[in-house]
Amino acid sequence: MTRERRTAADAVSEAEAACEELAAELRRTGIVLPSLMVDPVTYGYEPPRVLVELGRCNVETTRKLIAVLKRAAQ
């Protein structure tokens, strides 16, 4: 594996780990973002353009997320 491919693979792995960590922390606060994932477009570029897709959520989940962020900002 070339150095560039290793670096790209590391970047994607880091993004996947970040998604898992964010999902776990959100679940801890009662929030689930069902579409949270590494953006599939990431895998189509060489080197990858690593993006995290936060996805869509309903208004109830949006309100929960707002409340958590407000508490964290205090």
C-alpha cells in the first residue's frame, strides 16, 4: 500500500470512528441521528474527501439536540 493510500485509509477510518463516537454520545443524551455516517461520496475520490453526513432528523430530535447544545454552552 502506498503512503497516500495509507493516509487516505487512515482519514476514512478516523471519520468512521468519529461517527461512532458521536453516535454513542448522542445516544447517551437520548438523541439518535439515523442518517449519521461517513458520506458515501468520500469513497469516490482519490484521495478521499472525508465528510461526515449528519443526516436528517425530525423536529423532536432537532429540539432535543438544541437543548443539549444549550446546556453544553452554559
